[in-house]
Amino acid sequence: MCGIAGVIHRDGTADIGAELTAMLQSMKHRGPDSTGYAVYGPADDLVVIRFVLAEPNKSTGFGMEERLERNRAEVESRLAKIGAEVATITSDTGYAFRATIRYGGDLKALADYLEDVPGCEVLSLGSSLEIIKDLGDAETVSGQYRLGSFRGTHGIGHVRMATESEVDLASAHPYWAYPFADVAVVHNGQLTNYHQWRRRLEQHGHRFQSECDSEIIAVYLAEYMARGLSLETAMKHSLDDLDGVFTYVCVTGNELGIAKDEMAAKPLVLFESDPLVAVATEEVAIRSVVKREVETRDPYEREVLVWQV
Amino acid sequence: MPGSGSRSGVSYDARGLVEPHAEMPENIEVDGHRGRFDAAGLTIRQINMALRKLIYNDGITDVTVLNPASKHSLAVGILKRCRIHFEGSPGWFACGLIDGPEVTINGRVGWSVAENMMSGVVTIERGAGSLTGAAIRGGDLIVKGDVGARTGIDQKGGTIIVMGDVGINTGFMMQRGRQIICGNAGANLGDSMYDGAIYVAGKVRSLGVDCVPGEWDDTDTELIERKFRIHGLGDPPEFQKFVCGKQLHNYDALEPSERKLVIH
């Protein structure tokens, strides 16, 4: 049991960090183990990288401080070697970092090169996407990463109850669609043909950060979009290709889409108005940002909906 | 031990659901046999504590709850004749396991409304999520909007009336009771049903395993007209009836005590 949420403002930027935090915190009962966000700030010429150098529960202890410092220096060195000019690099935790760089090269090569640094995992890469995830509930993670003041146009979030894998960052959502910029997914459900699709996508050169079935969806969609399909068409294909019970939300630089499997087995509630679309596993999350009685509905089976910024 | 509680308190509550020290709300207004309170800012336990106090301790028979704000598990397990009005939308599991109350919800509800209801009436002015009326055993459940998937799954009695559309697997494994659907029905209607009847006025995307069109008789007309009259739903549209084809389950091999469950 997990909880997912998404918001998209179609009339400009808003406090999406605070909004998603309120939505996710209201669904804490669906999963207190970890919380994650994929948020989109205003795009500019810089590439934003979110990466970690250690799992939170393994980031302290004998020699870790020096090791993290050494590896951070190695990341900066590699960025310089690959031709990226670092504009900023900051950390809220000591193990999770945000960097902005000027870089016009291949993002896959960049991600692979950085992930060769011991402990390094690139959480997201793009012109506006930032994935932030950590252990604990939404208010804990939001406070840790100061997301309350994050402004942007759209974003998604996830609260996780660990049922089949570890309580760690690798198993926490959202998942970035490595190596495609600005694509991320949150998912509630189980994919039963996970291994089949993982092997298939690995044969196309993709690598996976986790053992989590949800990561498949992000890479699957991005792979199809890279072939020229729209997000909506790729999501409709996924209903035929992915087996299992699932509801997922996918975001790109300017879109947010939802999909439900053919059994409509996993919950999702939708609120749609001209300026705002909000989706969540439970209506209580929508009520945390739209504080009045509003018309909502449960999308039906095999329903795919996409909204643009 | 994780997940366990104790007499003195709660040792582990990672999800923040337990409220061992919840206090009775102070904003309860009582006027004769009527009571009301504003649920804004109250926790689930506080709302249910106030409801139970009014109904069980104070003998109030007509309670209005303002601003339920989609909170879950409200008015669950009320086993007494009374009236409860929600001004706003409760969340999941509202009115589950009730036996007797007449509930009106001036809003929409989340998943599993009136689950396992034994008797009473629940009327929802707007739509409902999936698993609406799951496993109800008696009473009437009326939804004036659309509902999600698996309406009346495992239904064992009672009547579910939906004025709008229903989703996939409506009536899945229903065993008794009636469903009256005024809109369209999604795929797999009545899949693996044992008994009971489903009436649909709109289009049916597909029938489930062993669900077949049924023969209409006067008792069907009487039932539908009576239910629409009692609940003030206007004139009923024309319906098509669907029942169990009795080819899937081994009805001939039932024990005598079980046989009564499947004979019309």
C-alpha cells in the first residue's frame, strides 16, 4: 500500500512543494517509510542534477564524512572532465546534493560517468525536473530539503510503505526515466511482467537503479517518447504491455498524465479545474490543497488522461 | 514488538493512526433530539467519539456532521436506529458495518461506503468510489452520481441503487440482493455471481462469466417502483435484468442447508 499524488497548475507557478507536502502528509497512513517528490521549477539554460552519495542510514559512521567529501570532490572533478561548468552545488543533508551545470553533451554519458563514483546515484537530470526523496514522512522530508518554498508548475509525490523491498532511497519513488531528461513516474501497484520488461529494456541499453517494478514504467514511457510518441500514446501502449494492477502518474517538462490498469484495481481520485488539476490516491489529499467541497471522480479502467502546463 | 500496543499506551505507531488520548470535541450542539457539530479540525477518532456519545449516551436520534473533509472511517459500526447527516464528503469506509441508521451524505464518498451494512439506508447525493456497497447484507444504498469499480462485490443482500454509471466488475461474486443501475455498466457485469439480480437501464459493456439476461416478471416491476417511490427518485427508466446463469458453480452439489442460498 502506497500513496501517490500529483498537481499541475495551468496558469503559472505555485507553491507546489508545500502543496505536495500537504497532500502526501495527509496520506501518511498509506506509507510512513519514505517520501519522494518530482517537482518542476522554471526551466532555464542550466541542467539540474539531484544525486546522492550514500543511503541516509549508511551516511554516518567511521570515516563516512571524509568518504562523502572525497566522493563529492570526485563528482566535481568528473563534471569538469566531461565538459560541464558547475554553477552551483549544494547539499541539505551531507549525502544528497543538488547541482546546476552548463552542459550541452550527452546526458546518458554524464549520468553513467557520475555513477561510477562510489555510492553515487543520480536521482534526476533535466532542465527543470528535481527528484527529492528520503526516509520518513512528507513533513520530515520537506523540512529536510526546504521544499516548503519550492515554486513550480507541476509535480508528483509518493509515500511508501515498504512491502517487498528495503526501506532505502533506491526503493523510494519517484523514479527518473534514466537517461531521458525531465521524465519521472510514481506508481501504486504491482507489475507482474517486470522481469520480462526489464530484460527487454536492458537489451536496449538501459540500466536500472533499483529492483522496483515501478522504475520500469518510467523507462518504458521515456523509451517510447524518444521514438517520437506523445506521452499520451506511450501511456496507452503501456496498458497493453504492462501486466498487473497499477495506477501511475507520469510527468514530463510540461505535462502530467495518469493511467489506470484494465481492472481499475488501484485507487485514484481526480479533481480538474481550469487553473488546477490534482490527483491522489485518496480524496483526503485533494482536500488538503482544495479546502472546499469540489467535484471529484474516480477515473475508470484503462483510462489515460494527460494535461499540459 | 513493532505493531503491538499495550494497556498503558502505544509502543509503535509509525502511521500516526492511533489516538489513545483523543479528547471529546467541545463544539457539540444539542437541541431536543437533534445534535450537530463541526468536524473541521477534528480527527477521525474525535468525530466518531462525538457521534457515539450523541447516539449511544445522550439518546440523540438526529445528528448532523458538518465538514467531514473526506476523512476516513466515519460512522462505522453504528448499530442503532437514528438519522445521521453529513454536510460534505466523507472519505473511505464511511458507514461500514452499520445496522439501522438512515444516513444522508450531501457530498461524495470514497471507496467502500456502507461496506458490510446490515440494515438501514445510506443516500449519497453525488458520486462514490470503488467497492461501493461491498458485501452489504441488507438495507438500501443509493448513490445519485457515478460510482467506480466493483460495486456490490460479494453482495449478500439489500439493494444498491446507482443513478449514474458503474465501472468494471460490478456485482462480482454477488450472492443475493439487488442492484439497480440507471446509467451504463462497465465490463464484466455480474462476473461469477451466485444469485441476486442486476437491473441496468443504460448500456452494458460486457457481461461477466455466467451472467446472463434474466426473465422479467411483475415482482421486478414492483420492487423497482417501490424503491424509487420510497426514496423519492422519480419515475424509474426501463431496465434490463441480469442474473446468474448457474453454469459456473456446482449448484447441484450443495448441502441442503446451503441450497436455500441459491434458490430463487
